[in-house]
Amino acid sequence: MNQLHRACVIVGLLAGILLNPASSQAQFSTDYQTNIISGVVSNWINGSYVVGGYPPGLGPFGDVLLIQNGGAFTFAAGFSPFIVGWTSNDSVVVTDPGSSLIVLGGYLSLGADGNGCGGSSLVISNGGKAVNSGMSADFDVEGSNSIVVTDPGSVWSNNAGVMVGYDGSGASVVIRNGGLVVSGNGSVFVGFMAGTSNNSILVTDPGSVWTNANLTLVSIGEGGNG
């Protein structure tokens, strides 16, 4: 067990008392497990989907959901969350043209509202696409976790607002090498709550774009340092 994961166990013990284990499914059973969706369509309708372990800090870490070669994963479980990084160093990678992650109805959380232990990521590359069409909550990047959208044809489309380190620190969104991010409604918060720091959005390289169809507010470092 690495030092980061050992420290997270303490957090997990406390959080596990407050959270209901039945709300999460055991998709990942060991550390450094990779679930691959390649060239096929997979639908998930059975409650929360967690890349990593449950409870926070206690379950497997270093897990990967890899969607490639035109594969598609659709999450349609009502108001349940799709969570990446309830432990540490977990990731979702969506890569190759035609590959997609689609979150319907619920919401997408990277870092689990601050319960995660950092180092987790959502990477959309080489023409892959991720779509969060749920209206129940904003997309939330917390702690030292990141989303990267890179390469022409790669798209992250989010229907609600975006929170980058809303009440945590070290979160980042990077759009590079012709990647595209499309936000539909709501506000963009970067380091909103008091005490937050080192949260950032970086748009770099020709052809890289972040566009918002109905922007309500952009707030950077309102309560901390963005």
C-alpha cells in the first residue's frame, strides 16, 4: 500500500460511516485493474458507477476504465453519480474516433466531492468524446485531479455548469492540441470556497476551444486563489 493510499484509508473509515455502501456497485475489485470497452456498446443502469473503490480511500486504487476503438459506454442510472477517483490515481480514458462516454440523467464527478485522494483523471484524446447531459448536478473536478481534452476531434460536452476545485485545491482542466469543450448552461467556478488554491483552466495550442452556449457566471478565485 503506497503512502497516499494509506493516508486515504483514515479518510475512508470516517466517510464510510456516513455513506451507504449499497449506493455503489463494485465494478473494480483489485488495485490497478483495467476494464476495457473496445469496439462494443455497454450500458449501465444499475445505480452508481465508481472507477476506483468504495468507501472513499478504502477500496481499490489505480483503476482504469478504457474506452477505445469505437467503443461506447452509456451511464443511465437516474440521479446516481458516475464517480472517478473515490480513492487515488484512478482514470477514465476515452480514445479513438467513435469512442464515447455518455452520462445521462445523473452527474459526473472527478474526485468525489473532495472525498477522493488525488491523482485521478478523465482523458479524452484522439477523437474520443465524453458527454454529460445530466441536469441534476454540475460537473465537479475536486482535489488534485484533472480533465484533459486533447487532439482534433476530441470533445467534452457538458450540459450543466462546471466546478473546478469548488471547495478543494489543485484541480485542473487542460484543453490542448485542438481539443474542444462545450458547456451548455450554468456557471464556471474555479476555486470558489474560502481556502481553495491552485485550481486552474488552461486552453492552449491552435484550434483548442472552450465555448459556453448559455454562460451565467465565470468565477475565478472568488473565495480562494484561482
